[in-house]
Amino acid sequence: MNVQLLSNPFLSASMLPQTRKRARSLPLLKNTHVCGKTHEKTLGNELSMSTDTVFELNPITLPYFISKFTYANGLWFKFIVVHHNQRHRVFVCNGSLITRHSVIYIDAMMELIKRDPGRDAKYDHLIELYDYIVACKTSKKGLQGCPDIKRAQAKFSAVFKRHFNCMEVLSAGSGTVFYNAGDPRITICLNTKSGHYRPTLKHVDLAKEVVETIVANAPFLSRYDIAVISQYKPRKGTLKRVFGATNAHKLGMCIPPNKT
């Protein structure tokens, strides 16, 4: 299996024609906090500190995604889009300040590698290091119960970067779901907020089309009118005006039109 994104791949034939065309023309996004940098310990540290669950957005997880990341609940999400096994895949997590887009990429790659029954043995050491760090941070004593955690973090960072140097993705960003219980109208809003990947609106438009495909393949949600929209990240002044003192924790929120 080769999950490294070394060139801009084509979408599978099952994807919409305009999505395939967009994927051909857009450059891959590189993680600007990692690509070409020498401070390799960062990745292991970020993985250790993250407390949020990363999961793949698909027709099965879509209902949970919609109910969790709602504007009404004051929550937002971060996402990346990668290409694997002839499919575009979206991975998301809670939009906290602790979990960076780097961690979404790490968890996504590790999940895809582990899923592959014929995976290359070159990933075995990486899996061991990843599993060790996750076991440490989820144990009763946490990281303090693992005296060699710093060495494991540094080693993981170096090995992961060797396999996935620039952590390239097709799209990245943040967003919010506008949904109130009992209302058949649902809006999934995606925006350009990602300090690590710095996507353009065209990159988020690509993510929008992929999410639209996911929605179209979730027939059990057919009674809902689900729209997916893309937009620029909110301005800091708007966030401060809408959310006041808590605005620093709402950086990836989409703002309703009546509040902009």
C-alpha cells in the first residue's frame, strides 16, 4: 500500500466529474508547520497532548457528525481530505485548540495503514511507536506513567516524517453544522481555517464536493434537506463581536448570515 500523497491523484470514476477536474488542477496542500522544518519532536508532542477522537466522515458516521458539531451546541470541527484506494476520504475531529490538523493527518494515516491486510512491513515500527504513545496517554496515569515517553515522542516524530515528510492533503479546513432538532433543514458549512495547511477557497470547494457525495450516499437521511457550503474563515473581529470573551475557542466556527 502507498498512502503517501506524492503527486496530485485523480479521483475514482465514482466521483463527480467536476470533482475529478478540480482535483487535477489544485496543488496539494503541505503542512507548513512540518514541511522543511527541523523541529521533528513536534508531531509526537501534538499526538500525546491531543484528547479528541479523529474519525472518518462517511455515510455511517454522518448522523453522529451532524448531531455533534452544531452551532447550537457551540461546537465546530477540523477536517482534512486525503486520497486512498481510489477514493477521497474525509477525516474530522473536534475543533479544539489542542488537537491540530497534524494530529488528524497522523490518526488518519495510521488508521488507513492498519486497515490494510497487506500493509508494507516498513510501517511496523511506526505502528509500534504510535500504539505506545496512544496507550500511554489513555492510561490511568497518563503520560507520567511512561518514563520514556519523550524518547518515544521524538522517535515517532522522526519516523513519521520520514514516511510522510510534508503530510500532504487535498484539502483541509474547519467548519460547523447548522441544525436544530426537529428541523428538516441541515447546512454543513466548511471554511478555510487551518493554520497548518492554509487552504484556498478552491481547496475547500473540493472538500464540499466530496462531502456532498457522502451525503448523497446516505439514503437514511433522505428526509432531510442537507446543503453543504464553503466559505472563507471568519474574521477575528466578527468572532470577537459574536462570541465575546470566548472567541479564542471559536476560531473555526462558521457564522450565520444574520450575525456577520
